[in-house]
Amino acid sequence: MELKKYQGIFPAFYACYDKEGNISPEGVRALARYLKDKGVQGLYVNGSSGECIYLSVEERKLILENVMDEVGKDLTIIAHVACNNTKDSQELAAHAESLGVDAIAAIPPIYFRLPPAGIAKYWNDISAAAPNTDFIIYNIPQLAGVSLTVPLLKEMLKNPRVIGVKNSSMPVQDIQMWHDEGAIVFNGPDEQFLSGLAAGAIGGIGGTYAAMPELYVRIHELFLKGRMEEARHIQNECCRIIYKMCSGAGSMYAIIKEAIRIMGGPDTGSVRAPLLELTDSDKALAAEVAQMVNEALYKLPK
């Protein structure tokens, strides 16, 4: 398995809208270029932070097509393809493989609580639709309502295309468990990225990375050099910024998108209902977030 392409920082890619609330291909391309220029390893497209459950199959295809056209030759691209039914998930998986993505990923089926055998069949059916593409399990029990277990992971690892787990559960111990079973693991909770690396994560996929990619890239670099105290300091700064992002009245992603725009990044629009758009107080909060990020960047160690 070629692991190097999966080592590092993978911002969760945001849905980009025009003023009418439709997907903006121009916005998608602008955000992809912006993140590439920040030195990230790759992008995680159409996941939770990309508002995937509020997008149609065709909209998710459009986003991925524009990401691949813009940066697919330069970055490692992981496409989240799960929908609330197997057929649509397989359609997205086949489409992603046709575009040449490096890997696909999927959460377990949500709403109906399926037994492990049902979850494994769902994931394997999706993988079968993209038989030449790596598959990554997305473990996010706090939203999906079901947790990955060691027996289920062992069953999935019988599929040669299954290479690892994007782990967004909060216990760092989970990363250690999946790693010990032979899976590569991406840290999910941004607040514990450094701890996740210490537990065996190969890199991180994060919903706040796009607002401060340089900070997370630097944490990873310092970790690899063994400069743990400096890395810990930056991680603490990231946590302070995340707590501020989460303190608004509306959607955190609306705040993040506004902060990116304030910092000179692309205008990617708002969020899709039922997510809440920016309030006046959240606009001020986004400005605070942008200031905090800029201050943290100014203090980065050489």
C-alpha cells in the first residue's frame, strides 16, 4: 500500500454556493486552489463539513468534478460517497472512481439502526462499485448513531480495498485500536489532532482545517521532528479558535466561511437550510476568528 500520499493534512472541503444557493463551480475551484496553495496534502470532499446530507447526488458529482479538474493531479483526493441508500452511494462511488480519486469513504447507514452484518454489506456493496479504489471507513458515532467496533473492522479488512478509518469518535484510544488492527487511521476531532498523531494516526481530516490550514500543517511537521512542546502550543491555539467558532448563534460552517473570506480567501457563499445562516452577531464573531487565526500564524515557530 502506498501510504505516503495519505500522510498529512486533509481539510474537509466545504460546499460552495452562489448567491441563489446553488453549487458554484467557480467557488469550488477557487477554494480548491486556495487550499492547495496552503500546503495541504489533500482534500476530503463531500463529507459532513461539506453538507453532504443536504446535497443531491448530482450536486455532489458537480463538486467532485470541479475539485478533480482543478487540483486532482496535485493533491490526494478522498471522496465521501455515502448516501442514505446503497444505490445512490454506489452511483457516487463509481463516479468518483471514473474521475480518478485516490480513495472513497463512507459513513454507516443512518436513521435505521442496522446490525453489523448489514453495515458491512452496505460498505462492501459501495466498495464493489469502485473496485479499483481504496476505501476508508468513516467512524462518526455522535452523528451516525452507530460506532465502529473491532469485530466489524476485522470483517471489513477482509476486503482488500479497505485500507483504514477516518475516526471522528472522541476517545483517542479508538485510534490506537484501529491502528493495532492494521488499519491506517486519520484523526477526526480537530481539537485532538496532536494526540491522535501520538496514538498512531497517519494524518488528519478536519472540518476546521480550511480556516487555518497552515497551523495544522505546522503541527504535523513539528510532530514528525519530535518538537512536541511547540506542536502542543499550536494545538492549544487551534482549540481556542475552534471554541470561538462554536460559540455562535448559527452554523459553525457559516462562521468559518465568512472568516476565510475576511482573511482574503474565496467567497464560498453561506450554508444550506436547515443550517442557519450568519446572524449579525456571528459576522462579528467571524471577524474575531479571523483575527485569532492571523495572530496564531504570526507566532508560528520557524
